[in-house]
Amino acid sequence: MNMKRDCLAAAVALACGLAAPAAQAQLRVAAPPVFEGALGALVTYGAEYPGAEKSGAGLKPAFYLRYRRVSISNASGFVTRRFEDSFPGLGVDLVQDERLHLKLTLRYDRGRSDTGSAALAGMGSIDKTVRTRLSGSWTLADDFRVGASWSVDLLGKGGGNLVDFGIARDHHLSPVTVWSLGGSVTLGGDRYMQSYFGVNAAQSARTGYAVYAPGGGVRDLTLSTSLRTEFGDHWSAVVGGGVTRLVGPAADSPLTRRATNWGLHTGVARRF
């Protein structure tokens, strides 16, 4: 009799929206919509380039669209109805269950312009290209996540290879609010490091920087945090920031004026 009464009470509470946060969160994950999206705007503040002395702010429209396993977005980590990682570009979920998520993404890489910072004047531009990214994450107990990714320049424009490893923990402050803390390490291949941190003889002659040929290795260490929440029936918001420390060949580059950079971002979106 008591068991029946408890079950009835739980059903009534769930129907009225009074279920425990864990139960509501499970329902949100268990039945994702076939099609979903978000349109909004992002404000960012960060270094002009990795290792730059100066920083600047920017504002851009942002979007995220998903149909079943296929998604497209122009902003990393942009907010949607579900709390999951999103990466810029056209992506497809290869594997997705409660713990394991494998994803393949294609994105347009704008490269780097030597007009983006006075410190890069004379370095020449790094060509635009298309990158592919294979990423995976595994959710452990207590909302810990570990992940890794490999990204490569498909067109051979100098972007080379990037590999990163990370760990994060999600703190569910309410059924609609998640606070995340994480850390990561990024490694760059020889070609990537030469393009973004190296200085060849011609560049040295134009800029006065010493010739520098970095090898592949660890590029940086990052600590980051973000807060995502939903309000009303159709709105989401995100705010976050991070600190990145260049190390190894990247920190030793003549282009690196400040080895430690920090950045902030915030955005709001209307979900549908």
C-alpha cells in the first residue's frame, strides 16, 4: 500500500513539474527532439592572436541547427536546448549514448591575417582552409567527462595537425542550469607550429624578428569555466571564460609577447 502511494505521489509530482532535478534531467536527455536549433548573438573578448599582448572585443550572430545526428553551427559551445558540446562547422554524430560521444566535424578555417594585429605586420597571411575534426568524450561517474580530438588541415594550406586532451566536470545547479569547470592540453604538429609561431628568413627580413623554427609539441594549457541556463520556454544563455598558458616552442616564439592570455564570452539565444 505504501509503495502504491509513493508511486502515485511521484507521478503527480512529475506531472506538475515538481520532480527531483535528477529525474527531470534524465527525461531531458532521454527524449531529444528530432530537429532543434538556436539563433542569437555572442560577445567575445580575448587576445588578438595566441600570444598577443593586446586584446579586443567582438560581436557576432550565432546559430546552431541539428537534425537527428547532423548539426551545423558557427560558434563553439553555442547554447541549445540540450547540455552538450558543440563545435563550429558541419558535424555528424558517429556514436552517441549516455556516456560515449564520437563526432566528426568539417569547418572553414579563416587562417590568420597579418593585418589582425600590429605585431603580425609583415608576417604574411596564413591561408584559409578546411579542417576536419574527430572528437570523442566519455562521461564518468559524478558528471566527470574526459575527451580528446584530432584536427587536420584537409587542403594542406599550412594548418597542419592539432591534438587536444581534456577533462571537465558538470555541476547541475538546477534542472536547467549547468556550471562546468575544465582543463585541457593542446599539441601542435611541426607544420602548424611553423605556420603560427615560426619565423622564416623572408619574414625575418621584413619584420626584424629573429629566424625561428619551432618543432612540434605541446602548444598550451587551458583552464576554463562556463555557465549555461534556460529561462522562459524558448531562451538560453551562456557565459564563460578561460585562461590559456602557452608553453614549449609556442612560448619561445618571437611572436609571443604574452605567454598567458585570458578570454571571456557570453551569448543569448532563442531556441526552437
